[in-house]
Amino acid sequence: MHAEQRAKTLAVLRNRGIERALFTHPDSITWLTGFAAPVQTGTSPFSGGPPLIWLEEGKFTIIIQEEAKSLFGAETDPDLVLRTYPGYTLEHGFSGVENLHRVFDTIAVMTGSGQIGIEKSCTPFRLAAHFQKVDPTWVNIDGILEPVRMIKTYGEIETMKEAFRLAEFGHAAARSAVHPGLREIDLWAEIQAAIEREAGQRVPLGNDCVVSARRNNIGGWPEEHRFKKGDSVVVDLGVRINGYWSDSCATYFSGQPSEKAVRAHSVVLAALEFAISLVKPGIAAGEIDRQVRAFMEKAGYPVYPHHTGHGIGVSPHEAPRLVPGNPLLLEPGMILMLEPGIYYPGELAVRLEDAVLVTNKGARVLTGHEKWI
């Protein structure tokens, strides 16, 4: 899977006269190699620095700290060179940063010709200064992979299907658990337990679990807010497996919903179905956004203050973004999240979200969680 993505990268760079490159953005690292650093436990104090990829003479070398090797199966990828370094040694203690730079210096001999490209925004200052001395003409390649990443490979689509499948277990748990008196954090614990039981491992989990009684009930991490009878609860789940994210949203009710809530839910569901019907190759991302917002306005509801949708992959939010005025045309192979909503601060919140794959015939829905009341 990642060999295909590296080949695409080589083509993009060579078209720009770039023969050597340093990739430092976490999304680029994952997309090019499959290495995905943990996001739940945070950076280990024993790590020396971020993972790096150096490209020279058509060869990709990934540099990671030794303890992270267990997270990565590079030995199964003959076209990728893996180099590691110790983050901690008995003799020198925490010496990972120095060790990282030593390894990099042995790899990046910089004997080739052509420009050097660097993802500047995530490059450690010391490395950036090093390149400035060696070759002041290096070029910034921040964002150069984003257009390529929009079109998913077969392997990426299959990996993401598994992430969407796992999220369905979280939604099923949420639907069963919501009741008056429960806290947001209690519901989140049920969701995470259900997903990790099915996955058989710890799984990074993100996004929103918010009760409608919050003043800002559009999104946020679960807290100690308790559910009252009739409250709506927005559960927006992002699950990462093998470096790729899923996303999905449903709204659940603590007890019998009011007529106002039932009506709002039906309108959001209709808006989601309308959004799905618009998806096809050649339509502008901003046009889908415009039409769905117009649908909500015509139905007599306040227009949601967030995007209509977004792309997804190694990042939970990536291009294409379905926002006002975006002229980007949809292409087969893109995976989009569509998520209209209705919000009355402190009173009612409803959001529903599905993932769709853009095909030559339109949209293929990839999410399977229930969205009925």
C-alpha cells in the first residue's frame, strides 16, 4: 500500500525538480510508511525527537527511536530503509536528540543534484538550520502531498473500512447506555470499552460527546455533565486503526425526545441524505456546502456554524473541505465525511454524519451506524 504512495510522491517531486526531501509532518510519515506514533499516551520522555523520512536517490529512509520499532513493521517493506537510534543510554542518560542528529548526518550525505525539499512547518529548528548552511536554496514543500492524499488507494480504503466498522461498536454501546443521570464521561467509557474489546487493543479515539444542556453544545470532550430526561447527546466518534482515521456521528436521546427534537432530527437526517445525493465527480466541494446550507435554511432552521464535511485519512480532517466557496472538484477515490446539524445552545443539538466514497456513479456510503431515534 505505502509503496504505491511513495511512487506517487516521487513523481510529484520530480515534476518540480526536487530529488532529495525531508518529510517531518506526522501525516506524511504515516502516509508514506504506515508508521503511526501513539496519540493517546503522548510523547515518551525517552524519545529523542519526531520520526523523520529522508529521500535521496529514489530511496526513502525512515528514522525513528529504537523503542518505537515495535510499532512498525518496516522489515516487511523491502523498499523502505529503517534506521533507529537510542533515546536513553546508561552512559549518557537522555541523549535521544543528539543520537537522532548523528543518525541523520550519516544518512543525508547530500551528494545528489537537484533541489532539496523540506516540510518546514514540522522540521526541528536544528535540522532546519543545518539545511540552511548546506544548501540555502532548499524549498518548502509543506502541503505538497495533500492533493495526492485526497485520492485513496485500494489499500487505504480497505483499512478505513475497518476503522468505520469499529466505530459502529461504539455507537451501538452509546445507544444502549444513554439514560437520565448518566454523565458524558460515563458514556464515553462505555463507548471506548466496546471499541477496544472488538479491536483487541488500545485504540485512539476522538471527537465529541456533548449533552444538549451545554451552552456550547456543538462539540467537545466528555465531562461530568449529567443527562436529564429528554436531553439530546451528540456522539461524534473518530477511531484510528493502522494509522488511518474513521469518523461518524449520531445523536441519542436520554428518554423520550420532545416533538421539537424529533422534527429537528428528521430534518438533519433529510439534509444528510440530500448531501449524499449531491456527491459525484466534477461537483465543487463548495457547491455541496452551498446547497446543503440552503436546504437547512429553507426548512426553517439556523444554519450550522461549521463545515458541511471534510476529507479523512491519516488525518481526521483533511482535504477536500466542504466549506463555502471551495472550488475544488470532487474526483473518484475521495472519501468524504458529511455532517449537517441543528443547534440551539443549552437546549437541543442534533448532528448526523456518514462517510462516503466518491465513485464514477456517485457516492457509496461506508458507515453503517444506526441514526434513527
